Amino acid sequence: MIPTAMAFADKTTANGYLLVLAIILPVIGILLSLVFGGRSVERVAMVLLPVGLAVAVAVFGLVWRDQQSLVYIVGGWHPPLGIALRADGISAAMMLTTAIVICATGIFARGEFSQPRGSPETRASQVFWILLLGIWSGLNTVVLGDDLFNLYVALELLTFAAVPLVSLKGYQETIKAALRYMLFALLGSVLYLLGTVLIYGAYGTLDISLLSGRVQPEPVAWIAASLMTIGLLAKTALFPLHLWLPPAHAGAPAPGSAVLSALVVKGSFFLIVRLWFDAMPGLMSFASSQILGTLGAGAILFGSVLALRQQRLKLLIAYSTIAQIGYLFFIFPLAAAVGVDEPWAATAWTGGWLQLFSHAFAKASMFMAAGLIAEALGHDRIAELGGIGRVLPITVFTFGLAGLSLMGVPPSGGFVAKWLLLLATVMEGQWWWAAVMLAGGLLAGGYIFMVLGKALASATVPLKIVAPVSRSREMVALTLALFAILLGFLPLQPSEFLQIGRPEVLGVITR
Amino acid sequence: MTYVFVFEVGLAALLLAIAVWTIVVRATFAAIVFFMIYGLLAAIVWVRLFAVDVALTEAAIGGGLTGMLMLGAAARLREIENSGEKPGLPMRLAAGMLCTLISAALGIVVFSLPDVAPTLAPMAKANLAQTGLGNPVAAVLFAYRAFDTLLEKVVLLLALVGVWSLAPDRVWGGVPGFRVYAQPSSILVFLAQLLPPIGIMIGVYMFWTGASYPGGAFQGGTVLAAMWLLVMIARLQPVPAISLRPLRLLLVVGPVIFIAIGLLGFVLADAFLAYPAGYSKPLIIVAEATLTLSIGVTLGLLVAGPPEWKTQQ
Amino acid sequence: MTLAFDIFTVVAVSAGSFFFMAGTVGLLRFPDTMTRLHALTKVDNLGLGLIVVGLLPRAEGLLGALKLLSVWIFVQLAGAIVSQLVARVARREGRHT
Amino acid sequence: MNSATLFGFCGAILVGLGLFGLITNPQLLRKILAFNVLGTGVFLLFGVIARRGAAAGLEGDPVPQALVITGIVVAFSATTMAVVLLLRLYQETGEATISPDDTSAGTDGSRS
């Protein structure tokens, strides 16, 4: 069944309050943590993780069951004067992914940021949990927000929680990385805000649903959208605005890297999609979609080649993030600028989102695995990984599983995603992207096997294990990798769920 | 009209000149002083744009608090001033061209904005009675878009956690390294004794009047923060350790009350952050009062910086 | 009566502006910190003072007049104290000559 | 030309100016200062839009005015965080600049 385009519900739907809870619960956690401090901080987080996950599951389930968006009108003030929250198909899926990754990260992080009983409170353990909750609240606002300025505040929430996470270790190189990240992020936000201002000036509303009916193809809309897109690209670290990402993501503590690479950069990507598909549907020209696609292609090639040349595991994974982000941008040439009649647009749309979700699981698990390896060895130099496969078989297996998804080898979410994208490129006659994707897959295979090859080889120098690795933390990483694999069992066809609540339903191949 | 316009052209020209100077002047200290003047001029522009609430915020934060923060940083960075290489001429030319292009594009947009500007003013005005407030800006901040305001408080607190997170491990929970003078002079102490009572009164007045006239929690909170900082500079009060429980309570009391009122809306007014009919003004005043306090403490601590000592010096 | 007030306002504000001008010229032309401070304090004191006095008849009620006066008093206070502080630094760093 | 348009152009120029400073000045403190100039420019444009929206007896559209207040507070928080990061960098390295070419500096493997 093809979901028909439906008018936006402009009133609170049943159970809409869940959307408020998704944003406010982590905020309450932050406030409690600030007051009580000490061991309570971790306890607060441990209580909130399952509750937040339950909220996300409930929202996902309700959107699935009712086949329509959940809406909440905050304070009863309707847009354009007030602010609405809206969970459509992509928000619900994104929320669920976020909740799973955050929960796994929280469990994983207990090994690193727990406060032993009776010891004085330490900086990292206090700060980490507050920032984790901050990121969660920020991401939920990003995916649920329906108001461009509310989304600006959400972006800032995300930035202010993410930057200190980068410098949490307090080494000089991580402070440098955090500062560089901060500058890019600030420039990004201010450009986004500038675009928002112009849109309000031209159309008198900031509500995305209302904008979708008002925006005209005219210079002010193009200028505003370009400014916002450039700003968001800087935050997403799309090539060539990626300079800040590798040191930042590699420098954070492993659970931090997991969240930053898996989720935070996706937040700003999500807004680019919201902007072009929902706020200004049909406005993207062929040329601009090709520019975004080309930058994505550049990211895939550049990121993968650089990943191959890294000597440190965490940097390799960070460069791989740059490459994997590139795939997401094929959504624009393949689904945004082709018109609603293009039968393969929905295929590309599904492929793009699956790439996002499977990369989130795979990359989080990969950073955790790398963190465990670095913990065990006291370093993460790839050349000296020989023999680690015997010491930490589960972790190396996890790395390999996650790697499958990055390469796009079946069965994995990455495979389904890349297959759908590939199918769309060929069927839409934009075969040039297909060439890049194939090259990207090969290069990803190159850097994954480079690591696995070293890890599974016998030790050239006797391996020194400096710290024991907890089995339960290995299992957390493995579980996330399994989620990435599990997505691989989704049917190889466009998803209807991901189109719920969209203003224009993308073309679907009819059989 | 024409006299006023001549004045405004002069104002705009002065603002731009000062801005250019802020960017290009060689000495960092001079740049910051120019930036503070720039903030005050911008506040006058806001008055000319009939946005007095914004003018107050810009003067207090843009001209005042930011300048203070920057001056403190510049003093610490004094030894390495003018280090770092300027990018070469081609790079600067390219940047200049790019920026001119962006300015030009924005200029065209300004010129081509719709003749009949789309506006929410009538809607904001029409619903004003329902909020019980007289100041439409306050109604936007605390009723129509209260959710933004709430999240923005969280942004402030996260920024503070971020600032604190940069403390060295051994001094976590300790005292911010906020020192301006080795030994404050007697005249400064005099000022710090004289001004705060008046300043606190003005801060409270700003929040109180904000319900009906320009003013509000942000502006009032900034004045409170300034008074607190002055007292700390003069060493009449020690800089508090960040682990102090009462301090933490002050930080969160505003957001906690605001969220509590918001959640109450679920029960009593059928929406989060909705106010029960007839009670909206008193509830908003309660929220604003506690927020003023929390904003004041948060801003003060943001300027005071991360802990640098384990205990009181 | 109104005319008399208007004339008073014009004269006082003009005189105040003159002091502003003179003080600014002094700030730019005087050779050292101390004399520049001297020029500046004249601006605060007389320049602003005359303008405030000139505007008093046009104030909205007693409260408005009080607000105007307190603007002057606070600027006085801040000006005097900041000048003191600047002068101390200048003397300590030996730049008073 | 009316005063709203005048200040609108003013805001447009300030945006370009701030951006220029942000790109070309090597010193981080000056970059942060330029970011603030840029921010004011953006806010001013919003204020102009608010002024143009004067209606219903209000001298300006209160919605953008309120948003600018929120924006100023957020920009201030950003400024403090950037400044504190910068001071910490100076404490650790004695530098207050970051060159564009040393992005490869990541974790020291032995400490991760």
C-alpha cells in the first residue's frame, strides 16, 4: 500500500506527551545531577536510560501502529505563534536508534566513569553523565522539533554537550581538537541562524509544516537555504569541512567517541534533510543536488583513502566516519531533486536512512571495541596489534562484524542501505555515484582488513596487557554490532514507515 | 523624520566604523575596548528599532559581560599577543571577496523583503490578555515559546558544566580562578559596597517590570551577575567553591520551578507549559523570579571560569 | 511658559554638548593619561550634567526626573572610580609624565 | 530608504565583516571577538525584520525580538566556553592559535 500524502495534523495527538517526556526527562536528570553530585549522577543516568528507551520504543510503536505522526503542541499555543513537536517516521526511527546507542554507551561507560563507593567525586565521572544526558535531550529535540528556531536551540544544546566531551581527557591535543570543533560548530550555528532569520523575514513563520506550503522558489529562499546548509555541513563534517572531526572523535574517551561519531554528526544531517525535504519540498535544483552528491563522493574517497593511511586505530575509525557520512548525501541527488514522480526516489530515501542507522550502530560498536583494545594494550597503534585477536576474541569479532556493515557486505544493515542506494543510482541513470560507492566499499574493505589482518596475526613482539577488559563491556559492543547486522534482514525494498508524515510522498516502484 | 534619519545614518556609520576597527586593529586590548563600545552603540540601534528589551540585553551582555570576559582573557594572554601568522594576501583577498559577496547577497535580501512584511505581531497582541502579561516580548518568552526559553536555560547550564569540565582533575569541585586585582584598591572596595544594594534593586525591578514593560529575567539576571562579580573582584565575598550545595541549588532552582510549572500544565491546563486560566501571570512571575536568580548565578559563574584551586585562597 | 522651558532645554543641552565636544578633543589631543582623564571627567560631570538638567523640564513626571538624575549620579560614580583606577595603574606603570 | 532598511544594510555588512575577521585573524581571541560581531549582525537583521513587522499597535513584531534575546544569551554562553577552552589551551601549550595544517594530532595512542 502506498501511503497517501496527508495534511499535517495541527493539534496534539493522543499520547503526544511522550514527545515532551523524551526531551524533558534527560533535562530533569541534568538538574538532579547538578544538585546531588557524587555517586547520584551515575544513578540518575542509570534510572533514566531505561525510561528514555521505553519512551522511544513507545513513540516508535505508536507511529508504527497508527501509521501517522505523533504531534504535540507545546503549551497549547499553535504554530506559527507557538512551537510544535512532531514525530514522523524518520524521527521515530532516529529516536529509537539514539535511545539504543545512548543506553548501550551508558552501560559501556560504567566501566570508565563509575564513581567507586566512598571515593571523592571526580571530574570526568561527574561531567560525562551530564553531557550524555545533554546529548540525548539535544538529539531528541533535533528530531522532534518542528520549529526552525527551536531547532537552533537544540543544535546548540547538542554542541555544548558534545564539545566538552571531546576535551574530557584534558590532554593538550584534545583541548586543541575541542577548540577547533567549537569554532566550526559556532560558525555552523550562526549561519543556520542567519538562514532562519531570512526565512522568517520572507514567510513570517518558523514552523516547518507551515513553511512547506509557503516557501516559493525565489532568491531569498535559496540564499537562506544555502546558508543553513553550509552551516549544517560544517557541523556534519562533510568533506571539505571535515577538518575538525578526526582529532575530535579520536581524542574523546571511547564512549564519547561512540556517541559523537554515531549520533551527534547525524543530528545536523537530519536537519539538512528536514530543511530540503520537509520545509522546502521540491525546491532543490538538480545542480545543487549534484554539488551535495559530489561533496559526498569526495568524502567517501578522501575519508577512505586517509583511513587507510592511519597508524592509530581510533583515527582510522574517525576517518571512516567521514567516508560513511558521504553516502548519506546521495539522498539529495537521488531523492530530493528528482521530483515526486521518480519511482526510485523512495528506494534512495530508504537506503540513505538505513545507512544512517546502520552506521550509527556499527560505528558506536567499533569505537567501543577500539576503546577496549586501547585499554587492554595501553595504546592503539595498528602496527602493534599483532596477537590481540587471541586475547580479546570477542572484541576483534565485534570489530569485524561492524566492519561488514561499513563495507556493505551481506548480511548487514550497511549492505541493504548501499544496495538500495546503488539500485537507485543505476535505475535513475545517475551511475556516476555507483562507481564511487563501489570504490568506497573496496577501500572500506581495505582498511577493515588492514586492522583485522594485524589483529589476527600472531604477535611479532610479545603482547603486553596492561589492564584487564571486562567481559560485559565486550558484550555491549557486540550487541550494537549485532544491531547493525540485524538491520541487514530488512527487506530490500523501500520502507513505508520512513515516509510516514512526510509532506510529499516520494515515488515508489509499483509492482 | 529627517533629523532622526540623519541621526540614524550617523549611528549606523559609527557602528560600522567601530566594528571595522574591532576587527582590524592590531592590539587585542584596543579591539576589546572597541567591541564594548560597539555593544553599547548596538544597544542604541536596538532602541531605534523599538526593541527596548533587546537593547537592555545587548547592553548588559554584549557590551558588559562579554567585554569583561574578554578583557580578563586578554590580560592572561598578554604575553603572546600578536603571535601567529596572518594568512597571506591571496587568502585574505579571497576571504574578503567571499565576505563581500555574502554581505551583498544579504543586502539584496534586505532590499527585496516583501513590501507587506509578514508578522506575528497581531497574533501576539491578540493573545496577550490570555497570558495576563502586558509586555508582548515577555509573553513570547514565557508563554508562546516558553519551550525555547526552558531549553535555553539548559544550554546555559551545559555551558557551565563545559566550562567546569576544563578544570584540572585535582581541583575538581574547588574554587574558580577569578582574580582581577592582586590587591583591590580601597576605592574599588568602596564601589563594591555602594553599588550592589542599588544594583540588586535594579535587577529585581527589571524582572518585576518585565511582565508589563521592557525588562525581564535575562536582563535582571545579568545585572545581578554583574553585582556579584563586582563584589568578588573587590574581595568582599570570596569566590565560592563550585561543589557548594547551596550554590548548586541556586543554579537549578529556576529551571526546576519552570519545569514543575510546565508539568503542572499537564494536569491543570491540558498541555505542558500551559498555564491554568487566570493563574498564568502569577505562575509566570514565580518562574521568572527564580529564573532571574538562577540566570544571575549561572552567568556569574560562567565569567568566573573553571576551578583553579582546591580550596579558598 | 513652555517657550521658556524649551529655550532652557536648548541652551542647557547645547552647552552640555559643547563640553562633550571639548572633552573629546581633549581626550584625543592631550599628551598623557592624567590630562586625558581630566578631560574625560569634565565630559561626565559637566557635559552629561547639563544635558540632564536641560532635559529635566521634559521629563515625564517626578519618577522620570528621578531616573534622569540617577543616570547622571551613576555615571558620576562610575566615572570617578574608573578614573581613579586608571590613574593608579598609569602611575604604577610610570606613564603619568 | 527608511531606518529599517538602513540598519538592515548595516547588519548585512556586519555579517560580512565578522566573517572576515573570523577567517583571517590568526589569534583565537580575535576570532571569538569577530564571531560576536558576526552574531550581532545576524541579530540586527532579525531586529530589522521585527521592526518591519510592526502592526496591531506594536512598534515591532515581538516574536523575533524575543528570539534575539534568547540568541544573545546563547551566543554569550558560546563565547565563554570558547574563551575558557582557549585559556586552557594556553595553559597547556603556551599557544593561543591553531594552525590549519596540524589536524592529524589525535590521541596519543599510549594514553587513550
